[in-house]
Amino acid sequence: MPLSVRAAYRERLSRGDIKPDTAQEQALGALSRLEGDLNALSEPGFSSLFRRPRGARGVYLWGPVGRGKSMLMDLFFDSAPVTKKRRTHFHVFMAQVHGHIDAWRKGDAAARKARFGQAKGDDPIQPTAELIAEDARLLCFDEFQVTDIADAMILGRLFEALFAQGVTLVATSNRPPDDLYKDGLNRQLFLPFIGMLKERLEVVGVRGPVDFRLDRLRGARTWLAPDDAASTAEFDRLWADMLDGAPETGATLEVLGRKLHLPRASGGLLRAGFPGLCEHALGPQDYLAIAGRFHTVFLEDIPRLTPARRDAAKRFNTLIDALYEAQTKLVGLAAVEPEDLYPEGDGSFEFERTVSRLQEMRSTDWLERVRD
């Protein structure tokens, strides 16, 4: 039998894996309350065949990156007394939702019946919600954020249907509910969903001065060169430390109608190679999407550049500009130090700004900056 969320947290404290934190204790109280509520609903099933399924009031944890929100949710997920449960990144979930909606709209009766167990009607939201609820009575979302108008326009109806199916929701986010989809197109149509979230979830701010991810980066080299066996091992160790046991679920970003798949991602962390990001036909919008989506990027296989690779150098310039403006943390594994990346030849003068930014981004002052 798994430990309760509170016992699991105390165990990590006793091992010295984490340190006492008042804001985390408040979040732990909300998760412990939810754990008890789920127990009271007599899982499995949350309901009998003779009554409407019921969920519990969920929890919404928000605060800056590095405050331990994902860690707390993972402890809760492991201990939650629910058989059918799912923990995923919110963007992964929404990509699957859009896939279900598209399949309903394009499928004939036989295809709908095979996927959804039903075929009638034009509205894909209800059958999509029923399909999701059949697989998971508890949904735990990491990095809950809404930037896409297509997501914003369906979330209210989708979650109204999910809550009606007795689904319980837990989410982590860098923003309070009132700031979701901030300044988005037609945001007034999104406001009822915010009201629903605040009604159906207990909102807890996990704020404070300590950034636990920053603690992991402090004292570590964030630009590793040359990329020999020792540097590669250090890069791998830091990546594993930042993951803290979380799986690499991957991420898919939609940019100007295209899908950019990034297989080595977990929450706000991305690991990618220079060839994949800078030697393919990616543009400024792709890099802006990456910078907006991830708070820390691990970039490996950065070569010494020459005029023969000027196009890759230009893309690297654009990538670093996007990460810099978004205050994204960068950990690099490179053949040489920044000042030696592109020392001469066509484009080397323009590269000097990138060198300056790379030097700043490896500094303690840069690491101390807080990104929402």
C-alpha cells in the first residue's frame, strides 16, 4: 500500500532530499484533504451503477518555477486512492484532445463507434469527455497554461463535461487562474472557464524565495566545454538531477500551423541537440515558441562554427536571442567556449552579440533571475 502524500513528503524531508518550506506545507494540506475526500468516495469507480458519478474538489497549485509544485503533485499522484488515474503535461493532454475532436469530425459512423463507443451527433466534446473519463477518474496536469486560442475556446465545455462525468482535477501552473490566457484573443469567452476552475479546485499559491531548480544549477557549470567524456557525463548528471525522477514525455508545439516535435522534454525542461534545432529549417517563430514553453533548455552537440555553416550559425543566433529575451536558463555542451564558437569569417562579427549573451547566461546573476 503506498504511503499517504503527507507521509511520503515527511520521508523525503527525513532523507534530506528536500528542506522544510511553509508554502509547500500549505499545498500539502490541500493535497492531503483531497486524498481524504477521494477515500470517502469509496473508490473504485467513485459511484455505483445507480447514482451519478461524483468527483472531489481538486487542487490548483501555482507559483514560480522551481518551487516544488511538480514534486508535490507527483507524491500525491503516487498515493492517490484511485485506480484509473493519469498524470501528464497539459500540452500533451490538449494535443490528444484535439486528436479526438478531429477524429470525431472526420470519422464515419463505424470509425466513431470503434474509437468512442458511440456515433451519433455533431458535437465532439461530449464523446471526447466520456472517452477521457472512462480511462481516468483523476487527472493530474503539470504546467497548466493556456496560450492557444483553439485550446481556450474548448476548455470550458470540455471540463464542464469532464466534471459532470465525476473526474477530479489536480494541476500545477506558473500562473494563478485569473492570469490564464492573459491578453488572449476573445479572452472574455474564456472567463467562465476561469470561474469554473476557481469553483471546482482549491487554489493554493506555492510562493517564496527558494527556487529548488536554481539550487541544482548553482555551483554547476552551465556551459560545458570541450564536449569530452567528462563534460558529457556532467551534462547527463545535471539533466537527470533536474528531472528528479520525472519521465521524458516529449512535447509537440504548434507553430504557424506546423507541429514541432521535441522528444526529450519533461514539464518545463527541454533537452535537444544543435543539429535538430539549428541545422533544420526552423525560424524565429519556432524559437520563440520553444523559449515561451520551456524554462530551462539543455543544448548539446554545439560545434565550432565556420562560414560553411553560416546558416546554422544564424539560426543559433536567433535561438539564443529568443532564450535570452524569455529569460530561459541554458545548459550547453559544446566543442569550445562561447568566444571560440565562431571566431572568424562571414557572419563572425554579428555572432559577437551571441557570445556576449552566452557569457551572461552562464553567470550567477542570470541564474538568479526569476521567470514567471
